[in-house]
Amino acid sequence: MVENRPWLAFARHAILAAGILFICLPLWITFVASTHDESRMVKGTAPLWIGDHLVENYRAVLLKGLGEGANAPPVWPMMVNSLIVAVVIAVGKIAVSILSAFAIVYFRFPFRMGFFWMIFVTLMLPVEVRIFPTFKVVADLDMLNSYGGLTIPLIASATATFLFRQFFLTVPDELGEAARMDGAGPMRFFKDILLPLSRTNIAALFVIQFIYGWNQYLWPLIVGTDEKYYTVVMGISRMVNAVDTAPQWNLVMATAMLALVPPVLVVLVMQQLFVKGLVEAEK
Amino acid sequence: MATIELRDVRKTYPNGVEAVKGIDLAVADGELIVLLGPSGCGKSTLLRMVAGLETISGGEVRLAGERINDKEPAQRDIAMVFQNYALYPHMSVFDNMAYGLRNRRTPAVEIERRVKEAAETLGLAELLKRKPRQLSGGQRQRVAMGRAIVREPKAFLFDEPLSNLDAKLRGQVRVEIKRLQRRLATTSLYVTHDQVEAMTLADRLVVMNSGAAEQVGTPEEVYGRPASLFVAGFIGSPAMNIVEGTIGDGGDTVRLAKGSGSDGATSATFAFEHTGPLAAKRKVKVGLRPEHLVPDPAGLLALTIDLVENLGADRLLHGHYAHAARGDAAADPVIVVRVDGTARYRAGETLRFTAARPHVHLFDAEGGRRIEGA
Amino acid sequence: MIKRATFGGLALPYALLLPQVVVTLVFFFWPAGQALLQSVLIEDAFGLKSSFAGLANFESIFSDANYLNSLRVTFVFTAASCSLSMTVALLLAAMADRIIRGAGAYKTLLIWPYAVAPALAGVLWGFMFNPTIGVVAYVLQALGIKWNFYVDGDQALFLVTLAAAWKQVSYNFIFFLAGLAAIPRSVIEAAAIDGAGPFKRFWTIVFPLLSPTTFFLLVLNVVHLFFDSFGIVHALTGGGPGGDTEILVFKVWSDGSRGTNLGSSAAQSVVLMAIVIALTVMQFRYIERRVHY
């Protein structure tokens, strides 16, 4: 702000503080709830301050889930699944898109623009819009209840391809020409020159796609019907909507914390990269 | 009467950096003062303090006699022309110029009159409906000035307005600014790092360095009697030659290093203007402008030419003391001389030069202040 | 834009494109085609034979009270969530924009919800507002409001809207902050010198210059709210009570997983597809026109 008035500075910080309260309160409540024992959760309202059952709760939930009969398996294996899915999707998307972008930008071939538009169209077809037919295809290919089924249908990404294409267009032509004069073929050029230059874009995209993959909900819900393939995010819903008993909130909240901590950590650690990637990708 | 007074104005940033270290200045009504200096010398900071865009850490700023330290920019009745014009991109030229007046609730009829008049003066009458992105750099510059003019403020503040223009345009607009300011007779503060702009526009100059004012004076004073080595080196192009010297036994001449004279043992000796004798054998720095070294077969300074630059109307001769012991930089400085373009000197030639008394400047060997009386 | 330096060869580019093309064809176009096809077919009572039915499926869904209800719910949900999250985000971004000290900390504390899955957001908010043990529910009840979103449809919609807005704020905040940073400081200063106070400056200078960002976010928010909020609804209310939070995408899933009327479910998917396409096209058109100034 240009002016000097102190009340303006105070108002700014006050409003921001209120905003932070709004944003962070749910996290706080959840965390607090995950640290109490069951009896505390049953009476009155949820606690506002940290309890002393942190370790027990988390250990129980990671290893045993909600206990027998509650249709909620141990969380640790689910987290492993989530990790696998997130990493495979992120790496897969990046690999597939960077190669496609490379082909579209640096080569001339028939139907080049046709392929480009084909990829573009997929921007308008999020999975929710074509769930059941896609499910049918996956089932027909016998990919249900497999890591492949959980990840491959989500790997072709228009946004990633566009991001790389846009980036490659800004790489000076001279680099490609110099490489050719130096006797480098296309793949060598790609590996030795383009790839290192794309490092920040790749890192930023990785963050975004990792989160996307980790947070997948609807797709794992219908494709991973076997407990063995549950991911932690879709596993939560089964806990919350436990039909017979009242949900054991302390354990449910512990699971929720476990489900959201990894992606949040990734965002916090890679904040700069993440913000840059987000703003670039959506342009 | 829109005078501007700066009394011991200071600016210190929260991290301890002192950007402006106590500036005193009295600007008369209608005067155009130029703040000149290299990047980071504090000139823009000073201007922005007058504008109200930076807080004032110490001292006082008065406009038309009234203290304005604590006033918001909007209330100071000043107008500013920014380096990158800062036009409102989403408004037409007319609206850009009218914005300030509308904020002050000037009646629409009056706004229209003033904007049209300013547009006429600046040659913008045909462009009033256009948006900034449809204008050239020079046109945008004029809109920025128009925005300042219509406000009829007590003072104009210019923040390096010509830096973003190409060289040719710069020359034209510079002249337009001078004419305009004379006509409107509005007190103006103008910041620039370009000494040509400064010399041509200023009624008086403030030469700044590292937050302090090295000299305040008219262009003639700053050129003819620079107050310090910094000012001497900053004004004038090519820069003044600065060499080592020693005051002679009589206290009224100065001798340059050995080898500057007609043979290896003699030194060139110059007389200088003085109000009283100086201490003999005192070490000083001597300043001689390239344009003031005059070829003279009887001159006491002998230079061997290394390189000739042909500028057309002039030539620049780069040379060194003809008989200097080579390898000792202090005794063997590079000297630049400007001569007429018709002269046909060549590299390798040795020539002799003199300099008139008023053109010999002496500076203290420590600190660089001008030695008065010289 | 064409690159000047290109490589020759045909086999290589096709090979490079192959993975993406294959996945796209098999998992995007084929199913989308299936959905389109199914939407114009009607199955007979035993699910044995399908016959071409033209737009009959579409007509029937648009005259179905449940579907129309879902349209209404989606509209309300989207409008409310969008305006709430964009207003809050703009306010916070405007406040955070010129703060020098602590800017990094504020940003970090405000953008992390982006990483939270919508379903989890639903769980978190559901917990806070849970009629039996929720902290906020407690406060509401103390204020005399009979709070039970499991039973009251309006309250359920309110909660879902709030949870969705909460998640969107961080995303919008990032973009608004970037948009504000792109406005040259000198333009703001010029306005200040021209006599505009902070509020006036915001409305006459900053907000108009922010309009491309605002429009862009509007479209993006709507797309997210249409699709990503599946998780919120599923985890929080299951579409209930009684369909009061059944947004369109949820209905597609719930009707489809019951499997009774494939044609209708497909038709619903197609309608959604059409909406997305319309929005994306609008987005691109607008950007083409307004991108330089």
C-alpha cells in the first residue's frame, strides 16, 4: 500500500489472521481429535486441545484399522497403495506427455495437428464424465483390482502435454540447430539438452500430479473393490459411513490426518515450485 | 508561490541502509532542479519522499511554505511523471488525464476544458479515445505529462521520464519538456542519471552520490568549478583527466609527474587560479578537461598519442606522458584530449599542450574536495 | 507456432506419441463414444436388446423431477461456493499483496488446502459440524439454531458449499495473488498521486485490471465445483438428505451404479460433457481476445 496509515496495516494483518483461522481450524480440530481416546470422543463435543493418545491412536490405525467388523482395514497398506498410485500416475503422466510434446513440437509428420487436437479434446473429458463406460473398458481388459487399472486410465494428460509444448516453444531454435551441427540425433538432443532444461517444469508438474494421484477418489472407489487395493483417501469414506456403529472419531480423524499429511507436506516443501507450476499450467 | 524546501532530509531503511543522508535544498518558485547521480545514489528515493511515496525518516519537506512530511500523496497537490509512464491500461487517454481531476471532484466541464487544452499543447488531440496499448512510447510519454499538467499542481516531479525512449526521441522530448516547463512556470524536480539531460534542462543541478549532495549549482558552476572529484568526473564527456601533481615551491604552480614534460627529467607545470598560496610540496590531484588541453608547440605538457578516435567534428586523442617511466601507473596515466576534427594527428606522434589557468582544477589528494582558490 | 529446427524421420515421432495416443483412444475416446452411443439408445425391459431412441433419453431426464432437482442443487451449490470462495480469496490476496514481512508465512498457511482431497475436506467439515460432537455445531446449537444437517436439506447444502469453498479459496488465492503482483506498482502510485484513496484505487484501478484473472478463475472454479466436489458430497452427505445435495455428477454416479437405466445415465454424462466443453471453449475464446495489453 502506498499510504502510511497504521490502521490500514493493522486491518490487513487482522483480516489475514481471520482468513488463516478459517483455513486452518478444520485441520486443528481434526488433529486434536486424533490424539484422544475413544471415551473422550463419545461424550459432549469434540475436544479443543491436544490429548495424550497420539501414539496409540496412530499406531492402532496404521496397523489394525478400526478393528474387526468395521470394514476398515489397517491404514498402512492403504498408504502404500496411495503412494504407489500417486507416484506411478505422476511419473507416468510426465513421461508420456513430455514425449508427446517433444514429438509435436520438434517433428513434422502427417496428422501432427490432428494428434494435437485429439489430445486437446481430452481436456474436456474428466473421468467423472465417462466413469461407467471407462469402467467397462477396464473390466473388459481384466484390469480391475490392479495397480494398472488404478493408474493407466488416468495417465494421458492434456495439461501436462500443453505445459511441455509451451515450454519447448520458448527454447531457442539455435539450441536445436547447434545440436544437429554437433551430430546429435533427436533422442540425444532430447536427453542431453531438452530434459535438463525442463527440470523445473518437471518438478513443478510432479508436485501437482502427485497430489492429483494421491487424492483420487471416485476412480479407486469403483475400480478397487478388493480391500487389498484400497487407497487411503477412498478408504476414509468407508470408515465415516460405517453403517452399524457410530464412527470411532478419534481413529477416523487419525486416518484423515494420515491421508492428508503426505500431499500437504509435498506442497509445503515444494511451495515455490508448486505455485509456479500451477500458474504456468493453467495459462 | 510554490517553493520547495528540503531541510536535512534523511531516509533510513528498516535494515539500516541510509539511502539519503541529510539533503538541504531551497527551490525557488518556477525553478527546474535536476537531481543527478549514478544508480543507487538516492535521487529517486529523495523524489519519492517529496511525492509522499516513501516515508521521511528525518528532516522536513516544505511545499509553498507548508510542511508536508505527514501528508498523503493525494493531498500534496503535486503531480508525477513516472519512468515507465504508469498509464492506466484499461482507460482511454482522455480518462487517464481526467482521473486525477475526477477524484478531486472537479466539474465535468472544467475537466473537459483542461484535458482538451493539454491535449492540444502536447499534440494528443487526435488520440483522446485510444487506449495506452495503442500508442507509441513517445505518445505514452506525452499522455503521462498531460496527466500531470491538467492537475495544475504546485510542483511537477519527473522520475527519469526519458530513460525508456530511444535516443532520437529523447532529444526531441527533452526540448519539449524544457519549453513546457518554462511556459507553465511550475516548480519542478527532475531525476536523471544522464548528465546531458541534466545540463540542458536544469536551472540548477544537485549532483548526488551515495545519498549525499556533492554539489548544488547551475550547470556553469558544476561544469566550471566542480566541488569534488566525483562531480568533476561525472560531468563532461569524455570525463575530466585526473592526474597526480605536487605544488611547486612558490605555492602557485603545480607540477605533474616526472616525464610529463619535454624530457624524462622535467615535469609539466601549470599555473592555477588561487586566492592565496598553497603549501609547497603538497600532493594534490589535478583535473584537466580533454577539451581544455590545447595543442601548443611551446606547451609544457608532452604527450605521445596511442590512439585517435574520429568523431567527425572532433577527434579524441588517447595518449600518455611522452617521457614517462613505463609501468608505473601513477606516473603514467592515460590522458584524453579533444581536438578539432580537421587536425590530422596520428598514433605515435608526440605533441605538446597547454591549459589556461581557469581550466586547471586542483583537488585534495585525500577526500577529493576541490581546493578553493584553485 | 512453428519451430524452425525440426528433426526428420517419421517412425520416431509416431513412436513417441504412441503411449499417449493409445491411452487416449482406449480410455478416453472409446468410453466417451460409448456414452454418446448409449445416450441415444433405450434398452428393453430385460436388458437384452437396445433400440435407437433419438433424443428420448434426454427428454426424459429433463422432465424427471429428480434430475431437475439435481440441476437446481448444482446451480445453487456452484453459484454460492464460487462467489464465497472468490470473494474471500480476493480479499485475502489483496491484503497479502503488499505485506513485506511475513508474506511467505501467510502464503504457506493459506495454500495448503489445495493438497487436501475433496473427500477429506468433506470429512473434516462434517466432523466440525457433526450434530453430536462437532465444535461448530455446539456453538450453533448454543445460539439456538437447531443444527442437524443429516436431516435438514438446506443445512446440508450449506455445509457442502462451505466445504467446497474452503478448498477453493487456496487455489483462487494463488491466482489472485499472481494477478495482483502483475499490476505495476507505478500505476498504483500514479493513482495515489492522482488523489485516489485505497478503496477507490481498488475499485477503479486494481479490480478492472484483475478482470482477466477473475474471469479465468470463474470458469475454472465452476469446472472444479461441477466435478471435483463428488468427493465432498459422497463423504459428507451421500447426496442426502433426500437428494438435497445431489449435484449432477453425483447423480450420474449414483444412477449409474444402480445400473437400472443405462440410457438415462449415459444421457446425463453427455449433458455434463456438453457443459464442460462449452465452458472450456468459452475460456479459450476469451483468453485469445484479451491476452495482451
